[in-house]
Amino acid sequence: MRDALAAVSGDRKLPLTREETLEMLALSEVVIRKAGYGRQAVVRTAREAGASWSQIGAALGTTKQAAWEAHSRWAEAP
């Protein structure tokens, strides 16, 4: 599949097949899900290390309220 993405004919990229596109879609979903799990683990670690929700929000490029709403239930679970 990587070859299909990298293949170029002149200035035109060769299109992916429907199967390749669906495979890429499924793979991207796995990557997104795993990244989300990793983020949750790091937020929990940051809280355990004493980071405030303001600090976590800043690190995530959001507000403390948005960070708390997105992560508090999981990050503060026993």
C-alpha cells in the first residue's frame, strides 16, 4: 500500500483502489484509537504527578474545562 501512495506518474498520483482506501480508513481508525488510549494514560500520569487541569489543558492546546470534561472520569478513576 505504501508503494501505491508513493507511486507517481508524471505530475499525477496514481489513485488508490476502493479496497486500498477502505484498508487505509480501517488502519487510520486503529491509529486514532490507540493514540487516544495513550493520551488518556499520559493525562492520568500527569495528574498523578501533580499537574493541574489548567496545565493539562495548556499542554493539549485547550482550556482546563475542556481537558477536565474530556479526561477527568478516566484519569481520576481508581
